[in-house]
Amino acid sequence: MGVQTSSKTMDRRQLLGTAAMAIAGTAAATLFPAPVASAATADAVRPFQINIPDEALADLRRRLAATRWPDKETVADESQGVPLSTLQDLVRYWQTDYDWRKVEARLNARPQFITEIDGLDIHFIHVRSNHENALPLIVTHGWPGSVIEQLKVIDPLTNPTAHGGSASDAFHLVIPSMPGYGFSGKPTTTGWNPNRIARAWVVLMKRLGYTRFVAQGGDWGSPVSNEMAKLGAPELLGIHVNLPGVVPPEIIKAIAAGDPAPAGLSDEEEHAFEQIKLSFSKRRAYALIMGTRPQTLSGLADSPAGLAAWLLDHGDGYAQPAAAITSAVAGRTIDGHSAGDLTRDDVLDNITLYWLTNTAISSARLYWENKINLYLPANVSIPAAVTVFPGESFQAPRSWAERAYHHLIYFHKADRGGHFAAWEQPALFSTELRAAFGSLRQPG
């Protein structure tokens, strides 16, 4: 039972409580500059609260209990996909012990809003720092993620003095749900690709009254941030990405042709070549089907167990970048890959959000919409920063980053963390962003 329908009126009745909206509206109005708070036009910013019906949660549990299981895999490892026992254990916990209301309360404790941009409702969290001269920052999630990924970094980024930083490290934080994801609207026409999302994000930040801001992204958030940088918006001071677009065309060409690494690569570059080759040859099947036939995955809208398996697996099992999620689900470190701060409930929070909003297919269409190679050099000229996390799908060499980001103001190899860096290592991730954007702040 999805919580969104084709009718905006019914959508809001299901998701928003009238009383809760009134309370949130009173508290939230002070977060915006006066022109935003008083807006009463199509550009209005409307308070938002999540209120999932009990019936939707009961239906989820009923479907989990009625799961029709496949046969057990014929191998003793994860090489055929998510092992049956792993999924059965997770589904059993999901059905009997997991509590969605906990994360719903965490989300509702943050100021959330909806605004229409380019004909589509955009949901976002907006937390302003109490520190003067905080730097506005928009953070974009990816797939199979959501705004839930960033919940743990809200306090460290907006209130740094309570988390080992100084007042001059503070950010005003905007965390939107991408179109077709979470509580944002689902596109009913084609065209919502990274460039269009980038343009919408610039509109969003300006609508919130910000005349200067920075952007951050990993996974899909990386190309969205790259595209923002190439729009030429004078308000955007710089970007930070943790899955940078840096791979030289000759590397992509060699991998596509099955050729060995080009001559003359450094040890670091050759290591990256081997990582990318493995990813392209063994771990991209999920992306290929979403990029070509997303509607065929309709079973994900009907089976929560099937949805869980799909969102858990990046085609790499116990390797990277899904390793931290696998360890979190298992409740122990698997093959040396730490879950960091990730827990089983964190993972289920995100999967349950996809289920309750019925966004398995609408989110997958972003792969179909995309027409750019996310790995090729980003060709970004404005100030850019890159953090390389060891658990990412490949370790971007600085030499490649300098060719792709022409004004590289920060480059650092972290000692822990992976593809879902903000989720896995929120304290480290927050420290990286403070360092990355430090040179772009105005003197206090």
C-alpha cells in the first residue's frame, strides 16, 4: 500500500497531519528570511510532516509474513547475490521487531518542507545553524539512499561547537529528496536527469534566500553537484564530492575494450584501473537494468522482501561499496569491512522509506534518464574538493582529480568510511566538509 497517489490532495491527506503542520509551520517560519516566510504563491515553501497510516505498516508486515522464498543458493558465499539466510533473518526482524515510528519521529523532529520547482514537489530538510556567518550547504543523496543517510551529520554540521569544531565551521543545511525519491514528487514525464536536478537545487537555495552557498554529494549527488558547478550560478561558491568524476577517457576505453592498463600509469593509477575494471565487469548489472528497463522491476513495488534484496546488493556482496551495509545487517564485521556507525535499523529505515513511498521504480528511472558518463572527468572549473574514502568502489588518484577539477582546493584520502560516508562515518564526514570548504568562508 503506497502512501502517495496521483492526486496531490490525497497525497497530502495521507502524509500530513493538519495539527502537526500547524505546529511545524509556527516553529519553522522563523527559519527563513522574511520574503520566504510570507510567500503565498506557486513558489511557496510549505511545512511538511510525515504521518504514515497504521494500515500501511500493517500491510507491510502482512506482506513480509507472506513472502514466497526462492531456493537456497548453490554456493557457500555471496557470489550469486544476497544469501537466502541473510535475507530471511532480516525479513524476520523487519516483520516482528522493527519500529518505523522511531525514524519517523527523528525525521519529524527536523524542519521539513515541500516546495514546487519546475512543476514537481520537492521535499527537503532545512536546518539553520545558530552560529552567525554559517555557510549554507546543500547535500544530495544517491541510490539506494535517501535523506535518512544524512540525519547523523545534521548536528555536527550545524552545531560544530558541540562536536569538536568551532563556530566558524558551522553550516546552514539543506537536504533535499531527489525527484522520484522519498517524499519528493514522482516525475510523470521524462527529463529529470542530473542537470535538471542541479538547476532545481539552485532554484531551491535561492528560494530559501541564500545568495552564496556550497554543494556536496556522493553517488548520484556527485554528478548533481558537478552539474551545479557547470551551470555558472554566481551564488555557488564551490562543491565537495566523495565519488568524483575523474576517470580519463583512455582508461574507460581500455576497460570497455578489455585491454590491459595503458602504459605509463603510476601504481596508484593502476590500482584504480583494476578497481574500475572489476566494477564494470562484475558489479554493474543492477545499474544496467535500471538504466535500460526500470519498469521491468515492477515486482519491487509488490514484494518488500524483493525490494530489500535489491537495495542491499550492489553486485559486490561482501566487497565494496555494499560492505558496510552487509556488516550492519549481519551485526558483525564481515571480511574486515566495518559497518562504522551503521546499524541494522538504519538500513531498514531506508528500505522501509522506499517501500512506504513506493519509489523503487521512480527512483530507478534516474538511471534511465541519465545521459552522461558519471566516471569521466567532471570538467569543473569552480572551486572543488574531493575526499577519497577507502571503502569506495575505486580510489581516485589525485593526479586524475586535478585533471577533472581545474580548481582543486582540497583533496584528502580518509582512513575509514566508504560509499555511504555520511551514514557510515558521520563524525569523519563532517570533519571532511569543514576542511573542504574552509577556504570559501567569508571572514567572521
